[in-house]
Amino acid sequence: MIFTQAKRYQVTLWTSTDRKGLAMRLEFDSIEEATLVFEQNAAERRYAAGLLFEWQKDTREWMLMGQYPNP
């Protein structure tokens, strides 16, 4: 089976700051949408931790674009 990436941006959110356990993963086509959701969650602290990623087609890897809380 071949896996293809559906969306370019991803926000992953956890209820604990250690980022263990179940996570909510949201995918977006635009950086504007992804950044808005990420920043809203960081400001409101609905989730204790979050990561914002961008998919790099050329390297086939996720690039970390933002995180909270900061290390």
C-alpha cells in the first residue's frame, strides 16, 4: 500500500504537557488556517500542548513550525 499525504499542514494537540496519550490531529491545506487554529489553542489553552508541522515534499519529512509550551 502506498501512503500519500492528503494535507500539507498539521496541528497535533494533547491534553497533557508531556504529550503522552491520545492526541487530536487536524490537517489543513493552508498555512493561514493551520496557524490560526494553532495560535487559538495556544492562547486559550484548551489543550496543554500542541505542535504545528509542515510537510516537505522534497525531503518527505515533517518540519516543526511551532510548539507550545516552549521547551
